[in-house]
Amino acid sequence: MGVVIPEVLRTERQFARLFVGQALSVLGDRVSFVALPFAVLSIGGSAADVGLVTAAGLVPLLVFTLAGGVWADRLPRQRIMLASDLVRCAVQAAVAVLLFTGTARVGVLALLMALFGVADAFFLPASTGLLPLLVPADRLREANALRGFVQSSSLVVGPALAGLLIAAAGPGGALATDAASFAVSAAVLARLGTVGGSAVDGPVVDGSTVGGSPLGVADAERGERLGFLAELRVGWQQVRSRTWVWAGMLGLAVYHVVVLPSVFVLGPVLAKREWGGAGAWTVVVIAFGLGSIVGDVCAYRLKPARPMAVAAVALAVASCQALIIGSGAPVWAIAALEAVTGVGVSLCFVLWETSLQVHIPERVLSRVSSYDHLISVALMPLGLVLAGPLSDGLGVRPTLFGMTALAVPASLALLLLPAVRRLPASLPVEAGAASGRPDPDPAPGAVVGA
């Protein structure tokens, strides 16, 4: 039986090119995630040094994400992504050279990771905003599900590949592989800038429009320049004028700040103390990854009429991770339940990102996305820092149970909001034709699509 290629990859050629490049880049990122701590340890660094280098790559997200959103709405997004990939390629190549030559130092690695984080902060909003320019609105859910499938699969494949590369060529070899993946991604993005029209006007597919709006409209609107802070305020207006957007961001912030520390900090602690060590924790992590893959498949196939309502329920399921980890159940049972939460995580994030891309005006999408990354992902280090001291004071299990007691009600509270429950999967035909993407839940006095 031949391989079945998803229709969105067969019909949307620009997206197919981007998908291949990003798939390799994501796999490289997973390799780097495992290899970087070993790189620090290989030069005599301590656990604190590992934390320092890791944090150096995260802090720039807090500082530069909003700027990345503004510039991604000003300039062709693939150009920003291309520049980001080139910078990250150079950083990982430099780290690899330093490790190969025995000249790496913790401080230098931290500075390089900070530069990597700056490039990341510009890449993320641009990536979210680019997809609606490559894929029609009715295919966005499928495209996001495929991207999620790559992310989830890399959770399973990436660590195994990293282990092989580290064993064969050391941490430097693994990081050099990541640098190569960024080079491939950059080559694909450069190709997007020349296929089917200019990089400014956006891609043309078979002479039609893409992303649900006429080609060139977004760029004409970008030509009406406001000041940086004014453009940032326009993005914030888009967030606060839509109840489902700001509420969804708060729900995801709770998940990142409250729930994920149970996975990144307290789970490994319990595994070491009670489960027999890293091997048992690896089983749980792999099970979660497999569940995430199933969730992406479900997101690809299902067509919920009210996607944000489904996303809220899925987020509540995902928020049970802390309770499961601290339940005291056998490792096999914890792994099985974590797989279920993996389904919830993938389903939630695909539906959330697709809803943003469908309902937010394209010309401000990257700015809205930057607020999303800032409020949710960039605040995650706060939870990581607090999880350890809280568990020391309250105990690991009480802390895990408290995480669940906060996060699950916060997720279910989203269902109390009509704007969340009633948000449709797509815009009415007449609304889409108007190209302004009106919102079903604007704030009183708000200028929708401003």
C-alpha cells in the first residue's frame, strides 16, 4: 500500500514546501533540546550552569516577542523567518565549533543562546501569520494539525536521534545537525520568496487568492505606517476587543505557568525518588508524545462546529497532568493517562491557533500572536522557578494537586463565556468576502478590524 499524502500537502504547493523545511527544523530543535544540557556538562558546567544557559534562550522571548509581532505585520513574514533561521543556524554552528575545538565556555554559550532566543522571538509570530497566506481558510485546521503532528512526532523521535548523535559525535555533532536543519529551512523560505510572485505581494497559487483575501491587500494596509507603539496598541486592541481571544490566552497562560512545571520540574523529581529513575520518566514522556500524535490526527479529521468550546474541554483534560503525575499510580497507568492528556494538548492547540488565523484580520495576526506567546509561553519560566520552592515547602504531591485544583477550573471557566462557546469554525461567506474578518464578540465601542 502506498503512502497516503494529505490533501492539503497535495493541493497547496507553497505550504508543502514550508512543511518539509519546518519538519526538519523542528526535529533539529528536539535534538538540540537534549544535546544542549550535555554540551554544558561536557565542558565542566554544573546543574546551575545548565539552568543559566537554558534560561538565556528563554528570557529574550519576554523582551522581543512583541517587537517580533509588529515587524512581522510590517514586513513579508517569510523574510523575517528566513533571517531568523540564518541567525539560529549561525548560532548552533558556532556552538558546535566551540565544542569541537574545546574552547566553549559557559558564559559564551549563554550569550549565544540569548542571541538564539532573540531570533526565536521574531520567528514565532511571523510563522503564525504566514500560514493564512499560504493556505485557504478552510484548510487551516488541517495545515495546523499537520504542523502539530510534526511537533508531536519529534517528541518521540528527537530524543532517540539526539542520543545516537551524542554517542556518535558528541554534543557538538548533535548541535551541528540542528544548524544544518536551520539551513534547510532557510533554503525553503528563500524559495517561497521567489515562487509565484514577489516576496512582498505574497505567493500566487494557480492565479488565485490565498489566505482568504485578495493578494496585495495586506501589503497595502501595511503601507499605512503608524509608530511602533501605536501599532502595538492596535494589536492589543484586537486582543481585548475579543472576549474569546483574551480569555483563551489567560487559560493557556494558566496551563503554561501552573501545569507544565509539573512536567518539567516535579515529574522528574518524583521519577527519581519513587519510580526508579530516568527510565520510568522516559516511558511517561514517550506515552505523552504518542498521545499527542493521536490528538493531531483527531484535529486533522474532526470538524467541530464550535472549535473553541472543544478546545476548552481539551485544555481541561490536558490540565490533569499534575494530578496524574502525583497520583501514586503504577508507572504504566500514569503513562496511559498521560497519553490521554497528550490528545487533549494537541487538540486544544490546533483548534486555538486555527481560530486565531481564521478570525483575526491577517494584517494584525502576527501582533496578536506575539501577545499570545508573551502571555502564555514566555511566562512559563515563572512557573518553573516557583515550582521547586513551593514543593519544598508544601511537599511535591500537595503542590501537584494544587496545580490541578487551579488549572482545571480555569479551563472549564472558558465554557461559561458565550463568546467561547459560540465561536464558529469559519466566518460567514459574506463576512469573508468583506475581507475585514469581523468578530462575533467585539467590545462596546471597539473598532473591529482596526
